[in-house]
Amino acid sequence: MLEHTEYQRRQSSSSSSLHTIIGDVRKRWRMKLALRGVTRSVGAAVVLFFVAAYGLEWARFSPESIIGARVALALAVVACVAYFLVRPLRRQVSDEQVALYLEEHEPSLQTMLVSAVEASRSGGESTSAALVRKLVEQALETCASTNAVSRVEEVPLRRWGGVLAGISVAAIVVVLFGPAFIRNALSAILLVQRSVEAAAPYRIDVTPGNANVPKGVDQTISAALSGFDAEDAELMLKRDPAGEYEAIPLQRGADGRYEGIVFDVNAPIQYFVEAEGVKSSVFTLTVVDVPYVERLEMEYHFPAYTGLEPQKIENGGDIAVLTGTEVRLRVFSTMKTPGGRVALNEKDSFDLAAQADGSLTAAFKVDRDGFYRIELDAPDGKRAAASPQYTIDVLTDQPPTVSFAKPGRDTSASAIEEVFVEAQAEDDFGIRDLELVYSVNGGEEKTVKLFGGRTRLPEVTAGHTFYLEELDVKPGDSVSYFARALDNSGARSQAATSDLYFLRVRPFKKDFRQAQSQGGGGGGGGGAGDQVEALSEQQRQIISATFNVQRDRRTSTPAKLREGTTVVGLSQSRLREQVEGLLTRLNSQLVQRDPAFEKIGELLPKAVEAMKEAEGKLAASSPDGALPFEHRALQILQTAEEEYEQQISVQQQSGGGGGGGGSAQQQELADIFEQELEKMASRYETANQAQQQSGDRQVDELLEKLKELARRQEQEAARQKLRALDQGGGSSGGAAQQRALAEQAEEAARRLERLAREENRPDLQEAARQMQQAADAMRRAAAGGDSAAAGQAASALDRLRETERRLQQNQAGRAERDLQDATRQADEIARRQEEVGQDAREASNMPAGQPRREQAQRVAEQKNDLESRLNALEQQLDRAARDSSATERAASRKMAEAAGAIRDNRLGDKLRYSQNLVNRNAAPQAVEAAENDIAGGIEEMRKRLAEAAGALGQGGENANRMETALDRARRLARAAESLQERTRERAQQGQGQQGQGQQGQQGQQGQQGQQAQQGQKGQQGQQGQQGQGQQGQGQQGQGQGQGQGQGEGQGQGEGQGQQAGGQGSAGGADGQQAGGPGADNGIGGGAWGGNFNGGYGGGWWGRNWALTPEDIRQLRGEARQWTGEAQALRRDLTAENIDPRELDEILRALRQLDDPRVYQNAGELLRLQSVIAEGLKRFEFGLRRQADATATSIVLSGSDEVPEEFRKLVQEYYRSLARTPR
């Protein structure tokens, strides 16, 4: 019994182990099925999802497509799971099948496992228990030894696991880094808790959506795209419930929103917005019976100082006006209403007053940017919004601009010369005052009133002649001057100040630079050229910078003021250190041995002391306190430079290189002085060139931006014109786009203005002003509610084009500037080569010894410096040739040839070779040949530069010369008009103001005695010689002037009579030319000459005629300047084969202004000036028409569409518009 029980236990244990193996195999088989089913289901689901994602993108994620995708994908996934996973796992298999399955995977079992399973299951008496046990144990041992259970399905499990992992990774990568619509589709399908509208990644948010609107309203519809972008969007409208939708294109604003207007909503409207296949929800506009603004009339009453007439806007809305403008509104509503209000900036409000015609009126002054809307009372007594929210843009009244057209730079003259300066001032609404302020050596400022405007002139051009002999200046002195302008803004008048310019007084008849260029005899030191002015030039720059800091002080913050004074103070400190270094070298055993330069050694310490005083004032942020000391330092430096040039000139005139010991000492001292100046000049020039190149790059960048801005404004102007032709087309006013362009134009204007101030560029200042005017016109176009908007948009485009033209002219002018600079450097190199060559020849002829070695060392240093200059010039020429290749092709080619001459002649190698010849004590003949070869190469380069200068303006662009002629004609016309108005203003001054005006104009500190008369006589005699170029004519003019002046002076007292005599001298100097107008170029008197026969005794203003002798002298001098300008213009026109006959008539009249008798009759003078001004205007207009073959000019556009009988009237109308500020 026990044995049977043990048997059963053992049999049971073997059977249990066998069943365990079968169970493990079955689990692994089912695991394979499950893994395969999951992999197939996941793969199918991923593929189906991508298909659904592409489908959603095609359908633009419409609500219907999202619902369909969710349902279809869910059903597909369930089907895949049922088919690939559930169905295989539901299959039942017996133990025998499992055993057989295992034996198929493990052949070594040889049916043992199947037999064991069958034997263990039968358990019959006929079966030997021992045999069964043995069979089972053998099967178990085989399974254990072969590890059959763990090996079964091992490969399929790994394979399907890898496939599943690969599919998962690939899906994740595509979702994360694939197109955005796949991620959008994933969230739209899986996040089922969200509504389909919220789940859609592409949607259009529409304003106002469902809304109640007053009957007859013009309703603005705006749409914002979310999740996508589109070039175009359409507003779909259905006015009739049974009708079809009509499409109205929307316009895109700068903020990306699309806007449109539905005009005259009188019935319910259904609408939606569609873009790129994406549709918004359908909304409804429900009409309610409340008042609404049907039409808004506006009337602008500008500030009195502008002189502008009131402007009426028929269909108003947005406002763009100057500060202080009164806006008068007249509201016409869709239905009668008892009242309402104007809500301004959500804070202020103004009641609307009912008028007899049913309209409502209100008025308010504009003082800041903001918004406003109209609210009207409804029949139920409630007050509701009756208009959209309108924008208020305040246009800034820009300060005037003032600059000098002549000479427009620092100049020099002798102490007895006359220097003419021409100031220009511009303002949108007129110049009130234009003054010239000058001082001698930074002393007391004297003011000359150039214009005092009762008449509002937007442009004023006025000239003044400095009679240096009357200013009691001497060589080394300087006259600094600037112009100051004030606009017509009444109590809030704005002032503008020009840059500071210097007039340096040179010794009389000193021709130092010509002596330098001729190369004088003697050895070394022969003049430092432009470098000799390095000290004073830097000091002038420092004074100008200090002046600018003081000028801008009123508008600068304390921090900005400290920054400015600190920078200028550092510059002054560096210059002082340079002067101290120069002084140290000069004092090193030289001054004691050479008294000829002792004065320089005494002057420089005084300059250093003045600079220290200026530094202290600048450190205390007191630029006005620093200016006198800076001027004092400048005067001392200029005197030292004049002394140095005088000593060098004496040394050169003495000739010869041998000389005694004193001459050698002077040469040694001159070399030291020149070396120091050259170092300073080199540093200054390098910094100047770097600043110049930086400014050129900024101008180029601004020009490219301006071109793009002009292109976009041209498109906007075309859209504005279309809106003006079709007000009912449903398009919005485009105000947002126009304001965005205005902001960009204002930013460009600010950059131009900043660049103009930093680089002292009046041309860029004018371009900045044009840009600001264009921005203002853009804002007016944005506010325009009728066809005026199209006109303002076109005006803005014209101003942008004009600014673009000015900047392009700036680019074209660089070629001339670069060529002049290169020519100057080439001349300096030629001069230096002549000096170095002479030193090398002397060294080759000297006997061996210490003097020769010192001379050779000096020659080596000079040749190294010359090589550096040549290399720099070569690079500069290459750069200038590249920059000017587009505008000056011929000159560009010649500059490239000049750079090639330096390379082809191997001037650098030859300089090093000649240096070695001198060092090796070569024969004088070899040194002579090498130096001549170098000089020949340099001369070839200079010849190419001269050819380049002659080729300027021949780059195939005749339009450039015509533009120059047009600018000159325009300047002449404006100058003549300004001269006429200034004369009228002076003529209308009372007799009581005569003396004061005379004193202010003369600027002589009350000196009108015999001494002043004698000085003027001498000066005016000199004037006569200069004006006629012949000594006899000058004497004749002087004699005539004295006689006439004495006669005129009897009626005004002794002092004035003497002054008039001096004036007569000035007139007589040119009287030979003016007295016979037919003598010049064969032009006879004709009708012009016969206008002045008799009638000079008195003017029709009688005692109010207020021209003083100084006034007359200045006016005649100014007239002579314009005569010269007109003659230059005539030569330009003749070169362009343009008939100048009309200009000849004007020239005859201009010469009449040099007749002193004209100024005794106010009416005749003003009539003559009026004839000249109108003639120049007509001539300018005709010249502009000739310049434009298509008859579309800046002054008049589209003139061919005007009937012939009205063309002249239209031309004059547009010309008046061009002169009138808007």
C-alpha cells in the first residue's frame, strides 16, 4: 500500500512538472500572438492616423472632418484590435498540440513529450507505471538539458518586439519633428473632451461676431487668423436668407488682422470669413432702430501761426492735424436724435448740440494722440455708440532747419578780402527770423538780421558779405559764424541753429602752398602741406563739438550733457598732450640755438594753458564757459602755424642745401615740427576717413530701406486711389497700413537727422526733413475720409522719391569727393618724393662718415613713410573705383587705372630698391636713375587721376548734369523770391527804425567816422579790382562811388554820408559792368534797359523807405552773387545744348540790381525783383519740363490729361501747391 502511494506521489510530481512545461510553452505561444497582434494593430493605427491627419489638413480641420476622423479612426482601431489581437488569442489548443508544437521547435525530443503527455493522461492499468514515469522523466530531462521551453518563440518574440519598438519610435519622431498639422491632428483626435471648434488648430476669430447694429451703419468686420497664415481672406455675405453668399475681399493690416467694411446695413445679414479653405462660424448682424452716424463732416481750423486756411473734410473720421488745431464736427445721423456726445480718449467728452437742419455739432482742440467716438441718444433715452472708434494723430510741428549753402565749409582769406556767405532756412509754416551771428576769435558775438518775416516764407535764402578789413583782423585770427532761425509758431516759436564755421585769416599775398608744390630748393623740411594745419584743424573740430553740445543743451538731459562734455574734454586733453609732446621736442636743445623759431616756442605754452582752462570748464559741464578758452587756443595755434610757414617760406626762398650752421639748425627744427604735425594729421585723417566710410555705409543702408518703403507706399497710394474711385467696394480705409509706413518713415528720418548732425551734413538734414514731411503726409492719408487721402498718399510718395533722389545724388557725389581726396594725397606724395629724392641725391654725393649715415637713415624713414602712403592710396583708389562703378563708370575706370599704375610700376619695390642704393653707398648716377623712375611712376598715377577728374559726369548719365542744373535753377528761384520779400520787409520799416537797422547791419560797433570812411575807400577800391579783374576799372568805380556817396550823404548827416561814399565805392567797383548791360556777351539793353530812365528821386513809400547804405551794399553784393550763379547755370545749359535765351533776359535784369540808383526807388526795386523772381520760377518750371521727356515731373504730374486752354492755369496751381506748406 505504501509503495502504491509513493508511486502515485512520484507519478503526480512528474505529471505536474510536465504540465508546467506545457503551460509555459502555451504562455509563450500566446505571448507571441499577443505581441504580434499588438504590433499589427499599432502599425495599422499609426498608418490610419497619418491618413486621417492628411485628410484633416486637406479639409482644413473643419468640425465635420474632425468628427469624421475621430469616429473613423476609433472604429478602425477597434477592428484592428479585434482582428489582429482578440481573434488569435481566443483560439484553444490541447496539451498534445502544445507538446507537438514544442517538439516541432525542439527536434531532439523525438515525440517523447507527446508520448509522455498521452501516457500520463491515460493512467490505465494496462500501462506500465514505471514505463510512464521513465518516459516522463526522460522527456523532462531532455527539456531541461536543451532548455527547450525558454527557446521556444524566442526569435518571434524578439522580432515582433523590435518591430513594435521601431513603429513606436518612428511615429514619435514624425509627430515631434514632422509637419505641424500632424501634431494638430493628434490633439484634435485624441482630446475628445474638447469641442470640435476648440479642437480645430485653424480658426478665424471674427469681430464683432453676432451683433446688433443700428440701421444704415457702415459696419467694420475684422478677422484674425489663428494657427495659419494666408495671403488673402474673403468676407462672405448673404443679405437675403434665400440668396447666395457674395464674396468681398478683406485687406490685411500691419498687425496681421484682416479688415473690411459692410456699407449701409439696412437688413439682417449673415456672414462668415474664409481664408485658405478655413471658414469661421456663421454670424448674424441684426439691425436695430437706433441712431447712427451716417456722415461726419469735419472742419480744421489750424493755429494762426501756420497761415493755413480752414480745411473742410466732407467724409471725415480719423484725424491727423497739428497740435492746437480746432476740429469742428458736424454729425448727420441715420435718424433724428435729440443729442449725443463726443467721447474723447475715454476721459473727456463734449456734448453735441442739435442744429436746425437736424445735424449735431461739437468742437474740440487737438493736443495729443488718442481716440474718439460719437455717441447718440436713442429713442428709449439710452445713449449708445453710434460710430466706430476713430484715431487722432497729432502731427509735430518740426523746428526749422538752417544751414549755409555758401561756402558750406571752413575757409580762409586775407585780411582785406570780402567773403560772401549764404544762409538757408526752411520751415513748414514760415520763417519768422533769420540771423547771422559771428565773432572774432571767440569774442563778443555780433548779430546781423538777415530776415525778419512779416510774410511767412517757408524757404528763406539770404546772403551776407564779411568785409574783413572792417573787422580789424590780422593773420592768425579767425571769424567764427553760425546762423539762427526762428519759426512762426507764435509763443511756442522753435529755434534752430546751424553748425559753426570758421573763416581763417591768412597773411596777405602769401602763396605758401604753391611754393611747396614747386618743391623749392634746399634740403628737407620744406613745408608740411596740409599737415601744418593739423593742430588748428583739430582745435576747430573741438570748438565745433563744444558748440554743438551747447546748442543742444536745452533739449539734452543732464546725463547726456555730461556725456557730451566728457567726450569733448577727452578730445581737448589728447590734443593738449600732443602739443605738449611737440613742445618738449622743440625745447630739446634747439630753440636756444635757433632764435628764428623762438616765437613758436613761446606761443605753444600759452595754447596749452588755454586748453587746460577749457578742460576744466568742460569737466564742470559748462560748454559755454569752455568756448572762449578754446577760441583762444585756436588763435594761438593758428598764429604758431603762420609763424612756422613764414620761417619755412623764408628758408625755401633762401635756396640751396648747403648753407651755414644756422640754416642747418632751422632745417633740423623744421623736420621735428613737421614730423610731429604729420603724426597728428595722419591720426586725424585716419579717424576722419573711418567716420566718413561709416557714414557712407549708413546712408547706403537707409537708401535701401527707403527704396523698399517707397515701393510699399506706391502700392498703398494705388489702393487709396482705388478707394477714392469706389467708396462702396467694401474695403477698409487701410489706415493701419498707412500709419505703419508713417512710423517707419519717421524712424528713417530720425536716423538721417542724427547722421546729419554727427557728420555735419546739411544735405542729409534736408533729406531727413523730406522724410518727416512724407511721414506727415502718410498720417494725413491714413486719416483722410475722402479722395483727399489718395492725394496725401501720392504726396507722401513724391516726397519719398525726392528723398531717394537726394540720397542717390549723395552716392554720386562720393566719386568726386574720393577723387579730390586721392588727388590731394597724390600731390602730397609727389611733393614728398621730390624732397626725398633730393635728400637721396645729397646723401649719394656725401663722403662716407657719420653725416652720411644720418642722412641715409633719414632717407630710409622718409621712403618707408612714402611706401605706406602709396599702399594706402592704392587701396583707397580701388575702393573708390568699386563704389563709383555704378554712377561714374568712366571716372571709375580711370581711378582703377591709377591704382594699377602704382602696381604696374612697382613703386613700392622701387622705393625699397632706392633705399638700399643709398644704404650701400651706390653711385650717384644709379640713385639719380632710381629716383627719376619713381617720380615718373608717381607722375603717371597723377595723370590717370587728372583723367578721372575730367571724366566725372561722363559716366553715361547726362541726367546727373541736368539734375544739377535743375537744383541750381531752383535755388536761384528761391533766392530771388527770398530777396524780394526781404527787401519788402526792410522797405516797410519806419523811419524811426532806420538808425537801429543800419547799426545792426553794419556790425562795426558804432565806428562811422573819417577813419571808417578811409578804410572803406581802400577796401572798396580793392573790391573794384577783384570784381572787374582790371586795375583801371577798379579805380574808375572808386571814383564814381566817392562822388555819389558824398552827394547822398548830405541828406543824412556826416557819418552816414561818409558811409554812403564808401558804399559808392563798392557799387562803382562793379558799376562798369552793371552800367552798360549790353556790354556783356553782346546782350543789349532792350526793354529791360529802358525801365530805369528817370524817376529815381523818390519812392512811392516816401519817408518809410528804410534801406541804409549798408543794406544797399549787402543787397548789391548778394545780387552780384546771384548773377554769377546765373552765368554758371547758363554755361551748364549751353553745354547741354539747351537754349538759354530766357535766362539771358533774367541776367540782364539781375545786372540792373547792381545799379545803385535802383535802390533809391522802392517801387522800382521791388518791381524789378518781382520780375526776376517770376522769371526764374518760369524758367525753372520750363527747365524741369525739358528734363522730363514724359512730362511727368515732381512739380506737375499728369499734365497731358489737361486741356490746352487750362494747362497754364493748372501748372501755376500745382506750382503754388508745391510752395505752400500742407
